[in-house]
Amino acid sequence: MIRTALITIAMFTVAASSLNHAESFNDMDPHNNCGCQWQGPFSWIVDSSDTIAIVEVISHNGNSMDVTIEQLIKGGHTEPTVRIWGDTGYECRPPVSLFPNQSKWLLALQRIDKPPENGFDPFHPERSFGRKGDYQLSACGAYWLAVDDDKVSGNITSMLEWEWQPKMDPVPVSVIIDFINGQAGYADIIGYSNEITSIEVMIRQSKQWLKNQQ
């Protein structure tokens, strides 16, 4: 299976039912705030993410949130609780306020191996870039999917840029896990959706995405 086959992607799109904070998600615009380029739907970024896990949010502190790992799908992390750092206004991350306590998510994370100089202020640890060994969540693509009743919702395969929650049916978590592990394809995901974006629009979006990567 070649996940980067743009023709296949251009023909299919799926995502999910609305989130509790839909307006807040739609108001995010990392492209203007930090200049990052759209990295694509969840299905595009799983290969480049070093850690993918189903988590439950347990607390917030400034621009960080602590989560418990319910299921580690990719990566070597073994601690049951991790800290994830969000936006302070310019890091190309979503604000952690969009992830309420006790909500569950499928997240594609990046480990913080080398924080920038002055990135962490011990006198104000609640507003920081993050500590070495913690994780960050990018907003430059669909790096998160909401989990509810063993299904996920969000931008799983849609080509629409800066869209985190297209209006499509939820997909079973098991199908997404199989996709991440290389045991399922786009067609398996689409089988649970009730909408396909027009081929013309998808091809146009594909060409624009390729242009942005140059």
C-alpha cells in the first residue's frame, strides 16, 4: 500500500461528526499566526509522527496538559502519563483549552528532544515551549482526532486545507489503528463515511498541496 498515492487520496475523503468546541477549532489559523504550511489530514502525517496514542486529558496548567495513555499505537514511550505542550501564540500548536478534561483523543505527537534556548522558564513553568522529554502537538495538520464510543472524528483523509473537522461520519478506532499499522487502506476508512468530496475539488487541492511542498 502506498499511502502517498495522490490519485487515491484525491478520490476519497472522510472525517467525522462535530466536536464540542467546533467554533474554536474553526477559529484557529496557524498559517497566519506562525507561517507553517498545511501538512495534510491525519492519514498523511502518521508516518512522520514518532508517537501516536489514544489518551485521556486529566489536567491543564498554562499552555500544557497532562494526559494518560490508554493505548500506545506507535512509539516507544512507556510512562502512563505524559505532558503535552500547546500554543502560547506563535508555536504552530493548538491551544490546550480545546481539549477538555476527561475528553479522549487519538493524537500524533512529536517528542521535545531539544527545547530552544530560554524555551522553558523555571520561574514561569506554566507558559513555556516545553521541557525535554515532553511532547508537543502540531496545528499545521490534522494531528488529532476526537475519540467517542470507540470511534474517531476529525480530518482523517480530507484534502481541504486548514480543516480539522469535515462533516462526515465517525470511523471505528480499530480501522484507524489498522491503517496506522499498515493493515488497512483508504478504502477501508471511506467505507464508514457517507460523503465523498468531488474529484475535481480534491485534485485541485492535491495540486495546491504539492505546490506548497516545493
